[in-house]
Amino acid sequence: MQGRNPLGYADHRPFTGFSDELVYGIKRDGGTAHISEVARGLLCDCRCPACDQVLVAKKGSKQLHHFAHHNRGIACSHVAETNAHIWAKQVLEREKRLTIPPIVAEHGGHTEIVSPAKVYVFAHARLEKRLDTIVPDVVLFTEDGTQLIVEVRVTHACEEAKLTKLRNDGLSSIEIDLRRFRTSADRTAVEEALLTSAPREWLTNAKQASFDTRLRDWLAAEAARKAKEAEDRAQRMVAVEAAKARREQEAVARSADRLIRAVRTNRRNLRRVPEQMEALLNEFYDVPWSQAPSVGFTVHPLAWQAEIVTAFLTYPNALDYQWADHISTGVALTKISHLLIPAFRDRISEQVRGKLRDEWPGHSVPDEAVGKFLDGLAGAGYLWPTRDGEFSVAQEYADRLSERERRRQASQRRCDDVKQRVAVVLARLPKAEKAEFNLENWFTTHLKSQNGEPRALCWLGDETFRKFERALKRVELLSEGGPATEELLGLPLSGEVARAQIRERDRLVRAASLRRSSLTDAARAELGEEAEAWLSSASQDDEEMTWIDQAGLDDLSYQRVRGALASASAKRQLAIRAQDEASSRRSHLREAAGKIYDRDHLEVFLHASHPRLGKSPLDHCVDQRTLQECLALLPRLRRARPRYLFGIESKS
Ligand SMILES: [Zn+2]
């Protein structure tokens, strides 16, 4: 040995530890000798480490130096392993340390590192052929005598039979895999691989069984602990579940009791149907109003249903729910929450429902009753189902409602108009006359003459309303100072009528006076000084009345009196004309007679009654005929002049 390597030693011979030719022999003193350390041929004085046969040292110039069996018939195998073990024993004897692999306990697929990989320090290394194998084992001994067998794998793995034997003998052994270095000539690298870095594993471990048992026991204990824990946990869960179930049941019972008590306290209100609902029930006569038994409401079933109908189906609410807003049981319940027993405003669980059903079989709780009612409204065409449990107001109904609202507004306008007009009429009345009157009462009072109350007539707006309105118009005229009317429509207008009658009488009196003065004027114009006599003479129509009084009666009488005046006037004109003619004829007679008689005889002739006439000529002579008759009484002598007289007559 010359020099030192970094570990303290130097050996500059090429590495031959894994050679296929035997490079180690056993010396007579039992020590090992490298081929390089011995003399050539039998002089080497060595035996085979495996088969103990005599060796010859072949140290020629052509081949690698090696040992050969002196008896060529010997078949000795595992030369490489033998070389490797002897080399390894030398290295280990020198270093007295070796990295051993971790100890891993294993049981049922579970593993546990009992001891990590570590540097094993020992007292010395020996070669021992203790297990009936050809290749001697490297055995490491510690101070306290513990043994560790080291197998160096170069070509072959450790045989199964040997492993069994090792196990049976309770020996610990590791195998170091140096196959990678089979052909290496780098002694330093190979030694380092042996001591530290080459793959290595436990072939057998004397304590492996106890490690495994310990792991098994630990695993078993752990499993048992976990099982126990799981069982405890399960029991606790069962207990918790049971307690929870009990608490839930108690909660259900409490809730149910609370609801039942609440219902009993509220029961007395349920029989009353609010009177103000009547109009709504009439308007929505085809709604399937339900009186099915229910609990949880503070009012009669019709009352909360009316509230829902009001909220969703009356004008203008219904138009809001026509498109955007959805109607559902939940929304409906919020609309009527003030009609629910407070305890019923919260959601009721299935179990509590069950208890309530036991208490009141066949009764619905609010959300059930409301849900059914909404379904009924959909069935009657008021609602339109949109999606599960939701509705909107049906289009057709919304249209109908709008039309009805339009008519209602028209009716309302008629009502307002009538009231306004009546108020104006009333405003004109003296306070005392309207003290007892109430416009609103009157509006809803049946008027016999109109066969209905004013409100109903306004609502209808038909022919009966128009008749009513005509009567109202006459009342307004009366109120404005017009004529009295008989139909007063139940209004306090008797005073107004009395005043109208007075006005009428005054008017008649004025008219009569006017007619009398007009007649008087006309009579004076027509009849002259005879007028007064004529006016106060009895009329032809009524012997009891004078003309002037008859003219005062009325226009018709006045017209008739004017007719009578006209004829009286005409008669008077005739009389005047006859008198004029008579006067003229008499002048002619006097003139004619004056030509025959002297003055005295003339007067006698004119005034003395003539036997042929039965009166005096002057009285008889009123016209042409009587003039002729009178002229005929004159003596013949004078008859020569009639032509002349006739000529005068013609001129007149
Ligand atoms: Zn041999």
C-alpha cells in the first residue's frame, strides 16, 4: 500500500474487485491476499476462498493477473461475488462504518419508518462461510457482539433459500447493489458507493417481525380507537338527533297549541259579515265566494275574500296587475295580513298543519284558503295563470273593468251635475225653507213620480234619467223666477211655487190692466163719445160681464172683445152714414117741397103725418127710395123737375 486517498488511504492499483477472474486467495495464515501481492504459480501458496482448493497465480504478460484452480477439473462459480465480498470485507475492516437503509415496519399495506437511514459503526468485519454457500459472507460485529451480514450484489441476487435461512436463524442482513460499478476501474468511487451511496436494502432484519407486530398492534389499537370514536360519535349523533327531534316535536306542539289558542280567542268575530260588503258582492256576483271552513282569520271568510278582490280586481288596482305585477298566494296574504290572527301571519310548517288538521278536520289555514280562492278567481276568468302559483289579471276582465269604469265615471258626472244643479236651486231658497232638507238623503230617496231614487236615475242615464232631468230643468226655471211647476222632485219648493203663483197673478193683473186700457183707448178711437157706454155695456159672451171686464180676463177674451169692438164700430159707421144720407135726402126733400110750398105749408107738409106713409114725410125720408116716395106725395105740377132733382142726386 502506497500513499493515501482523501479518506486516508491510497491504492494506485487498478480496481479488480469485480473481475471475472479470481483476484483474491486465502493465505496459509487465513488472511486474504491480492493477486498482486503474491508470487507467480504455486509459489503463491494460496487456496480458493470459495472451494478451498489449491490455487496457482497466473501472472503472465498477456492476461490480467489472476488465480486459477490448480486442479483444472474444479468448477468453481460466483468468482465475481467472491472477489467483491473479499474486497468489501477489506474496505469495511478498514473504514468500520457503513450507511444502512431505513427500517420500515409494514402491516396490511401500512408502513412506518422505525429508524431512518443512518451510518452504522462497528468494531470489525470478518469473512465467514457460515451459511453453506460458496461465497463467504462479510459479517460486521459491534462491540456488544451484534452481527450484520452484508451482501454485495454484482451479478446475482441473494438466493431465496439463503434468505429463508437468514430469517430462520434470526440474522439481520443488508444487500448493497453495486451492479452499476461492475466494470468500474475507479477504486475510490466504488468504495464510496459501497459505504454510502449505492442502493441498499434490508434482506432480513432480526427485529423486523417485532417492528411489524408493533405496527400491527398500533394499527389495531388505532383502528379500535377510531371505531370507538366513530361509535361514540354515532351515539352522540343519535342522541343529538333524538334530542333535536324531541325539541322539534315540542316546538311543533307549542306552535300548534299557540295557533289553536289564538283561533279560540278570535272565534267570536267570525260570524259577522260586514254590511258594507253588499255592494262588492253584488258587483262581483260571479266570483266563487267560498265559505269553506278555515282557521286563522279574524273575520268572516267573505270579508277577507272581499279584501283580496278589492286589492286585485277593483279599479284601478286591477290595471296594475294586468301586466307587470304578479299575483300569488304570498302577495295576497300580505294584502290581508291585518285580517289574520297574528299567530297565523308566519309560515306554518307541515307538522303544525298536521296538528291543526287533527284539531279541525277539513279546515284550511290561510295560505291554503287564499290559494284555493285565487284558483277560483282564475276559474271564473278574473285571473290568468302565468306560471306555477302566479297569476295576472285576465285581459278580458281588465278591458271589461275599464269600460265599466268609463261608464261609472259618466254616471258619477251625472250625479255630480244633478247635485250641483240642485244645490244652486237650494242656494236661492230662504234658509227656513231648506232647514229640514238634506241633499245627500234626497239623492238616495225614492221619488214616486220618477219611479226611482235620483242616484239610481243618474246611474242609469237612460230615458228615465232624461225625464228626470227635464223635470229638474223646470224646477230650475221655477227657481230662476219662471213659472210654477207641479213636479217638484221632492225638493222643498212649495214656497217657491207660492211665490211663482203670486208672480203669475201679478203678471195676469198687469196684463188684464194693460188689455183694459188698450181696449179703452181702442174703443175711444173707434166709438168716440159712445165708447164709455159701450165698454160698460154687457158683453155678448157673458151677460154678467161688461166688455171691459171680459177683455181683462185673458188674451183670447181680449181678442174676442176687440172683434166685438170692431163690429160695433162698423155698425156705428153705418148708422152715421145712414144719418148723413137721410139728412141729405131730407135736405133734397125740403128743397123740392120748398119749391112748391110757401114757408108755412112747407113745414106742415114736412112734419105732418101723411096717411100714405103712416108718419111725416121728413121722418120717412132716409134714403133714395123713401125720398122718391115722399116726392111722389108732392102735387103733380111740380113733377116736371125730377130730372133736375135726379141730376142732383146723381152728383151726390
Ligand atoms: Zn474455488
